[in-house]
Amino acid sequence: MHDERSLLEERLDRTLKERIRPAVYGETAPLELAVWTVPDEPVPVAEALTAAYSPAQVGDAWGAPWSTSWFRLTGSVPEAWEGKQVEVVLDLGFTHPGPGFQAEGLAYTAQGEPIKGIEPRNTYLPVEGRDVLLYLEAAGNPTILDFHPFLPTPLGDKATAGTEPLYKVLKAELAVFQPQVWHLMLDIEVLQGLMKELPGHDPRRHKVLHALDRAMDALDLNEVAATADLAREQLAGVLALPATASAHKVSAIGHAHIDSAWLWPLRETVRKCARTFSNVTKLMDEYPDFYFACSQAQQYAWMKEHHPHVWDRVREKVRAGQFVPVGGMWVESDTNMPGGEAMARQLVHGKRFFLDNFGVETEEVWLPDSFGYSAALPQLIKLSGSRWFLTQKLSWNQINRFPHHTFWWEGIDGTRIFTHFPPVDTYNSSLSGEELARASRQFAEHAKASRSLVPFGYGDGGGGPTREMMETAHRVANLEGSPTVRVEPPREFFQAAQDEYPDAPVWAGELYLEKHRATYTTQAKTKQGNRRSEHLLREAEHWATAAALQGHDYPYDELDRLWKTVLLHQFHDILPGSSIAWVHREARDTYARVAAELQALTASAIDALKGDGDDEITFDVLGGETPKPFVAPVDGVLDNGRLRVTIDPDGIVTSILDLENDREVLPPHGFAGMPQLHRDNPNQWDAWDIDPFYRNWKADLTPSERLDAPDGVVVRAKFGNSVLTQTIRLREDAKQVDFETEVDWQEREKLLKIAFPLDLRAEVSTAETQFGHLHRPVHTNTSWEAAKFEICAHRFLHVGEPGYGVAIVNDSTYGHEVTRTTREDGGTTTTVRLSLLRAPRFPDPETDQGEHRFRYALVVGGLPEAIKAGYRINLPPRAVRGSVPPEPLVSTDNPAVRVEAVKLADDRSGDVVVRLYEAHGGRARASVGTSFAYTAVQETDLLERPLADASAEVVLRPFQVVTLRFTR
């Protein structure tokens, strides 16, 4: 038989593109258009319904960047179309192929009830009755990630985006929908996608191709609608053949990844949710077997507040079991940088929202798109009452292919969580033949498992599944040559997968993403706002609890609102610094308001506690000692009898001598706190990525002047158009050198690091993470270690050798680097570098420009000293005037057992909730002391639900987190 495959495939491609797809709609009739351009920010639908509209027509320009235009669409269905399916078809001027990245809209009835969204691949509206009167809220969102990605653009902020219209209305009409043509199109697309993934020698491929060719023969290209059913008859046989018994099983779940902010501001995400949720609830009416998984409690809360009609529809479909809350977190947060208590609150507030509003206990943590996953998460997931974890982003690894798709993930404390990493490598599937084949081909567990999960639906900017995707799901449910596909809720997948594969392999430690490492550093002020907010929240809760125990009101509502604001800004494109300028400008303002409110709450509580005297007293949530004064320098030398720090006339810290151990901390010819500048030009994803070749060019920013001040030494370095000023201090009796750094940063595409070379041979670096710390090898023996050239640490990073160690602690820095070299004298230098600032051009061309202030310190000592110093630099004591020094509210008699939070119970019972954990990495026993009386103690989960009776005597395994509830 002659091989005519390429000829037949070309015939199929052209016929589908030029004849069949255009014939899905038959006769058309124009709609009458009118438009009202909103003067400023979006308005409620009630205001739009009463606005003054002006005549408009197809071809009109509209949509200045970030503007809103309301279109009124009117028309009548021709009598000749009686009995036919009629739809409104709109094209707002779409140029980007995917929903969520440019113009989009939400249609409303004349009564102000939302119908469904309009997007590039979802352009129709249903028509009921003869007369049409609809309103369309159209968003003139600019395309930021364009066809030439990563180019700098002013479009990322309303203040710089300009006012010229971006779009032209290209279509607004009534059209006769021809279902027979639509079904033929879908039959062909499914078989074509399947065929392309089958091997060339597979008989199934040949049979499918020739069935498609016969269908083309049966189709009259001049009468597509009239002959579509004849063509479909030729395909019925190949569509009816079932999958093999050993075919891979796909659990498909409708999904719409909606970034809570990214290439659009927070306010636009509210509207994206309304469009998407309207789409999917409408689709549920049409397809009772459609299930849609939706995470991020914040997005539901927005609907409850801003879109009551959408909220009611969501609640209706949740009750029906089709709209499935998942995730259990307030937002799909970053998990590298949020502090321990913040990660706990993500789960608390998320799960509680779903419980309170729907009576649903979410059991899976759903984080497909975050940029790596902290090893502290498994324990927190379990303590929240959840059982499973899902991620997708690890498929982006640059170097090493992650070895599992279904596995047990073991955290730093030993807790294991059943985890799935979908082999389809996307959370925006359309259930195409290519994607289904990839899911089966890449699945790593074929030997013992048979199923994987595929989230389908347009996402990132929302949109969700379409009716075409549901029809595709029906066709591939049981199709020869394809995995089987069943649309079902995630819980059913996870339970079946765990039952089938209980002895899945174990991955211990963090799920490090070998990409997007710059997200530990980009947008420094956003990161500082987060760190400061977390610690201010801790103080506010602590002192408000102390005041409440003396009869004062506890600010439940204020703290709840402020926590949710901070949690929202931990979303995985806000805290990582990867959003447009608008998002980060608003974040800076929000953090300032949060700080002011929390300072006021703390001040009010302290005022209720301190008494009326005029003595200087200290309020310290850490219960520590009052800090001692700084020593005065003598000719550039700071000496407190324990450390001697020498700064040469040029301003370089040339020596840190440990007088107690007669040991120099720095290597020969070394320095401490040296600013170093790198060129920073990643291949792509500018705000997200640091590529290893940044190290190929480095400039030491040697200070140009030194000034001895009364409490320290001030040094200054000038470079480019920027100025860096360091104040170096040493407190009496401390083995800690403090650096306060101010930078007027005016660089472009540069990376600023601060280097601390140390005379140590460290085998591992030890970085604080949530409720503990993580050891990472310093060597680069394998590609796995080499890939971790930039790592995340919270308040400290420690390196050491037996009997001696040094930590670098910080108040707002997350990006770190640890390297090791051997010197000519045979000694080893271990260098710790903090990443302070970057200046990428995309998506915010002004990233990090301006003035910044950082605090960090070098601490000589072991892990206990590092932990203590890390807390202290972030939680300085408060000195006030009064007469009543505070008693320690909660304390432990073991420094390895740290108190992380003290608060009143969320149920407003007046019970006191204390969260503590083992911090040193070993087993610990401690007595928990309180300044208040109590009648009972219970151990609870993170949501403060009882787990077991307890006492004030605790025994903890390494890094164990325990929540105690004291009944008063």
C-alpha cells in the first residue's frame, strides 16, 4: 500500500481550518451596540445599568490600558431562525490566543445578573427568547507577557500605561449555532490529536487516518452543515473502540488557575474570578458530570463581598458537589518565604472559610504553581487536618528531572504526606491528545500505579473549562490508543491513588525548584513588608492577649482582617516579586497601613498594661534581656572584650577576632560585609530567575570613606549612580557584629550581594525555615547540589565545623548563597553571601529603584545562638514609660522549645492558644509556664480543634509543632 499519510494529513488540516471550524456558526445578524466608558476604576453593575450610553459600532476603538467599557447589546432573533439554536458571538479585538491575558468581559442580564465570561476562546453567550438586551463589562487589560516576552513595558501600571485605546470591536452579532458541525469538529480534533501521538507503525494510527479521510470524502465542502452527520458516521467506528485494559487512568478535574495578582492588579483578579466562576457554574448546568476544583479561599471571599449573584451560584454548585473547594489555604501562597506562623495561618484561614461557608473539610493542599516547597509543609498540612498535596511546578526544573509523580513527601520533623505531581506537566490542560499521551508517557510509577490527575481548563488569568473540553472528555473517556479519562473530584483521585500505591517512594526534605531562584530577592520592599508584618502581628496578638487577660477587649476582627491582608500578599506572584509595578506599588502602601494599624493595636495593649508611672520599662515578647549599649570605636576598632572588629582606613572590615577562643573568624586577606555587584541578565523570566553565569562578572564595591561615630563605624561606597552606606556596630558583651545598610539603588540589571568569607570548613549550611531549619550540602558533588546555587533562608543561616560556627542573621533578606574554596595555605574558606537587591526590567521596569534599608549581623556561635539572634533582630524589645513591668505571658524552661504564638482562641471563648516547637533539631522536654491561671490544657490541631488532653509538660521530637489550648 502506498504511503499517503502526509498528503491525507494536509488535506485534513486545511479542511478543518478553512471549512469546518468557520461553519460552526451559520447565518448571522448584527447586534446594535452602545458604549459607556467608566471614568476611572470599575463600578458595580447597578451603576452601569443606569449610565448614559453612546452609539457604537463594530470597528470602533475602545479600551485604554486598565480601563473599563460597558457595552449594551440589543437585537432581535429573525423569525426565520425559529427553532434553531441562536447565540451571541463577540470579538472584542482579541489578539492573544489564550484567555486571561488581555481584553475580557462579563455579560449581564438587564436585571444585573451575571451570565458568563467572554474571552478569546470562549466568545459566545446564550440567547433565550426573541429579544436580546445584554450588558457586557469589558476590561481593557493590556497584554503584558506579549508575543515577544520579557520586554520592558510601561503597561504594568495605570500611572504609566497611557490612554490610547488598545482594542477594536471586531464582531458583535447573533448567529445560528450548528451543533452537527461543532460535533464533527470535535470528533476530528480528538482523533487528529490521538493519531499524532501514536507511533508511525501503529495500525491504530493508520485506521484513524483513513477513517478521517473517508469523513472528508463524505463532507461536501460547499454544504458542510448539511453533510456533517454523514462525515461523522465515518468516524463512529474508530471513536467507539475501547481503550486497552492496561491503559493509563486519568482523573480529570476542571480547573482555572487564577493568579491572585500577577500581570494584573488585585482589583482585576476579583473580576477574573467573577467571569470564571460564572463560566463554570453555567457549564455545570449543561454538563451534570462536570466537576470543578477551585482553591484560594480569598477568591471565594471576594465573590461573597463583591458579586453576590456569583456567590449564590457557587454555593448552589458546592451543595450539588460539582464546585469543589480544594487547597485549604487562604491563597496559593509562596512557601519558601512566609514565616512558620504565617504558613499555619494560611491553612487555618483557608480551611476555616470552607468549613464555615460550605461545611466542607478540604483534604488536599493544592499548590500547582508556587516556586518550590518548604520541607516544613508536610507537618503543617497534617496538623491542619489535610491528607494530600499536589504540585506541578517541579516540571520546570532546569537541570534535574524530579524522579516521582506519586510519592510520600517527608518533612523536617518526619511527617509524611501523600503527594502527586501530575505527569501531564500542565495545570491548564485542554485534554488534547498530546497532553494525554504525555501524561501516560511520562508517568514514573507505571510499575506499581496506574493513575494520574489532569487539571483541565484555561488558567493563569482564569477562564476555566469550556464546553469543548467537556465534549472532548466524553470522547476520550474510553478510547483505544489513549489513556482512559474520568472527570471526578480530586478527593476520589487521591483516595484511589493512595489505596493503589500505599508503599509509594519517599522524598525527604524540600521540593526545591531549580528555577525562579531570584524570587527570594526581587522587590525588596515587598519582602520587607511581609517580614515586618509577620513580627508585628506576633507582637500585637501577644500583648492584646495579655491585656485581655486583665479584662480589656481583644481585637478579634481587626487581627483577623490584618492577618488575611498579609496572607493575601504572600500569594506566589506578590511576595516573590514577580508581578507588575501596580501590584508592588499597592503592596508597599498596604504594608505601611498594616504596620500602622498593628503598631496602634500593640501600643493600645501595652498602654493598658504598663501602669501610670514614669520608669523606663521593657515590653519584650521574647522575654529576653535589655540590649546593652554599643561600644565606641577607637580608630576604626570595635572591642568589647569578646570580639575585636577592625575596619581599615578604606572602610573594609579586615578582621573579626574571637578573643575568647583566640581565633580569627575571617580568612587571611579576608573581609566581612563586602558589597559585591554582578551583572544580572537571565535568559528569560527576568524578575524570577538568576542564572548561574551571573557569577562570571563581579565587582567588589570597596568603600571610599570611613567615619568613626559615637556608636559605630560608618563606611560609604559609591558605584554607578548609587550609594551604599554601612554602619558597623558591636554591643557590649555580645559576640555579634551588626551591620545597618542603607542603599540608594539606581542600577539596572544588576545584582547586589553582601559577602562574608569565613575561615571555616563547613560541610553543610543550615538555614532557618518554618518551625525549624534545613541542612544543605555546601559541596557540588552532584547536579542536585550544584543546582542549589541560590537558596532561601529566613532569619538566620549558619555554617560551622565541629566546635565552632558562625551565623548571618537578617531582618528582611531571604536569598542566600554558600560556597567553599581551598586556599593556598591549605585552609578552607566558606563564604556566605546575602542577596540584597536586583533590578530586572520585566514585568516592572523600575524594580527596586530607590532607597532601601537592611539590617543583618554576623554572630559567632552555634545553632542556639543563631536562632536566638535571628529572633532578636526581627523582634527588638519596646521601651516605654510606666510602672508595671510585664510578667512573661508564656515561657518554657528549655531554650530548644520556642514559643511562636500566643493568642486568644478564634472561637472567642477566652481560651489562650499557644503554639510552640522544638527549634534545635533534637528531642526536647519542657515545662510551659504561664502568668495566668487555667483549669485544663488540650493539644489541638492548627484550627484549634482538640486532638488530645495535655498538660504544661511537653516532650517534643525534632522540629515538632504543638498547639496547646489553655482553658481559663
